[in-house]
Amino acid sequence: MNAHVADGLLRAGNANCAGCGMTLGLRWFGEALAGTTPLLAIPPCCATVTSGLFPTTAYHAPGIATTFASSAAVGSGMSRVLRQNNEDQPVVCWTGDGGTYDIGMATLSAAAERNEDVIYVCYDNEIYGNTGGQRSSATPMGAKTTTSARGKVERKKDIMAIMAAHRVPYAASLSLAHHDDFVRKVKLALGLGGFRFLLMLSPCPAGWKCQPDESVALVRMAVGCGIYPVFEVFDGVRYRVNVRPDGTPLEDYLARQKRFKSEGLDVDFLQADVSARWTQLRALEEASPAEDEECATLDDVQTPAVAVSCEVRS
Ligand SMILES: Cc1ncc(C[n+]2csc(CCOP(=O)(O)OP(=O)(O)O)c2C)c(N)n1
Ligand code: SF4
Ligand SMILES: [Mg+2]
């Protein structure tokens, strides 16, 4: 198959649940990539199931189904072969949080460190959705999953900080409630070389126990209350916040999802964590070099002094 994705990266007839954030994400992603012929590397996750049964596929682009841990390594190989043949087709790793935060972390880190010419997208539904909704290290504290029946005890891993620490050319979080910002960032990533990391909070009605028609509203609330910061990081040092919290109460976001009706939910603790993250983000943004300034080394940027709560839950 060698079709452009002008008609969308994802075609009708896919196997996603109603209201799946990934469906909308693939549509917007395809919109931003229109005119290109991307090659996909997809590990085991809902996005593999999406394609349907061989020999048919719902993707309007060719791709490789990789093993769980290896999508970034496979994407690296695809990209290197293409570049050796002077082909500039974008290579896109389209992965879940399990394949990113957890099981794919080693190959992700290695590909980022080598600055492979790959666009890596993590659609983060905050669980292992495809296998029944187990907790991942992306699951927020307090959320019930099939393996954290009383609510997850640990904090969500900060993947954006991890990717920024790799000093990749571009890392950004995408919001399914902010179309223009989403498309702008994907286009920007497309125009850059090297390793580009995109994170997308992806509502999963099946696992979040929410209504399928509330997915976009939930992302808007997640952005509004600050639990999902929408920002971009250039070269690991220049931070730019794209959408600021609008005062939406965190409780309102949590109340719309039955996964947060748990004994383990401590809203005050969660709120403190969200506030601390924002203090840190604002400081990083303030300490960022100006746009026209070279950001050569991390040492050039003073680590901001930030008062962050380090409370440990027993
Ligand atoms: C090494 C390995 N361990 C476990 C599995 C089983 N498995 C397939 S998909 C999946 C969950 C994927 O979760 P995530 O990456 O978050 O994607 P989602 O299903 O949520 O879309 C698991 C555990 C596997 N295929 N390979
Ligand atoms: S289980 Fe969740 S992530 Fe998977 S297709 Fe359904 S809604 Fe989407
Ligand atoms: Mg997942």
C-alpha cells in the first residue's frame, strides 16, 4: 500500500470502542500528516486491534506490528533504511502507555538517546486497555483498575520529564480538546528531524468507566484542572506552556469517571501533586532560553529552585 493519508490515517470499519480517544487522535494525526506517506510501527495494544483482521486493515498507511518492547527499535530500523535510500517518508511509532512508560521504555530511551529520525506517539489511556484494564505506571494515583481494585497507590510516572531529560529535539503533549494546537504540533514535529515525542491523553470509556460521548469534554477538564498539562519542550530545555489551567475543579474531572470512585482516592494529595507540578512547569518555562537563543547544553540553564512536596505515602 502506498497511499497518502489525505483521507485520514484511520478508515471506517475499525475495531475501536465508541468514544475511544485514540480514534479521534488518529483522525487528527492523519489530518496533520496529509500529503505524506507515513510508515507505522505499532506494538501490541488497542491500536493493533484497531486495524482489524489480516489481510484487511483500517489504517490508511503501511505498518509493522512489532513486539511489545521493540516499537522504537523497529521504527529506528525502518527510518535508517529509508534514509539510506534517500526516502523521507515519516516513520511513526504509534504506541500505548504500556508500550511506552513500561515495557517499551528501554528501546524508547535508546532511540531517543541516539536521536533516531522517528515521530513517537504515545496515546495514553492510563491502563493496559487491550488486555482488560490492568494498571500501568501511567495510571493516576487513586484510579481503580483490574489490578488496583482499591485505587492505585503510586503516582503517575512523568514521561514528559523523562523524555525532556533525553534532550530530544521536540517533546509535546497533545490535547484532544484543542484541535488547532494538536495539528500545529504534529506539523511542527513533522518538519523537524530527529526524535520527536508526542504524548496524547486518550480517554478510554471502557477502562475509565465514563460515557463515550464525554471523551473530549473529559480531556478539556483534565487540561482545565491542570492534571494534564499541555506544553512543549524544545531540545529538552526550552519549555512553552500552550494551554493554562482555567480553574476547573479537579474534583469535577474525577467525579465524571467511575474509576475514581475508590477508597484509595485522596483528592487533597492529588491536588497538591498537580499544584507542585505546575509550580515546577512555570519555573521551567521562566528559566527557558529565549527562542533565538542557542540552547547548547543543559548546564546553560539554571535548575530552578522549586518548592515541591516530597510527601511519601505509606
Ligand atoms: C512482552 C509482552 N507482555 C505482555 C503482552 C500482552 N499484552 C498485549 S497488549 C497489552 C496491553 C497494552 O497496553 P497499552 O500499551 O497501554 O495499550 P492499550 O491496550 O491500552 O491500547 C499486553 C499486556 C505482550 N503482547 N507482550
Ligand atoms: S479499550 Fe479503551 S483504548 Fe481500547 S479501543 Fe476501547 S476505548 Fe479505546
Ligand atoms: Mg494503555
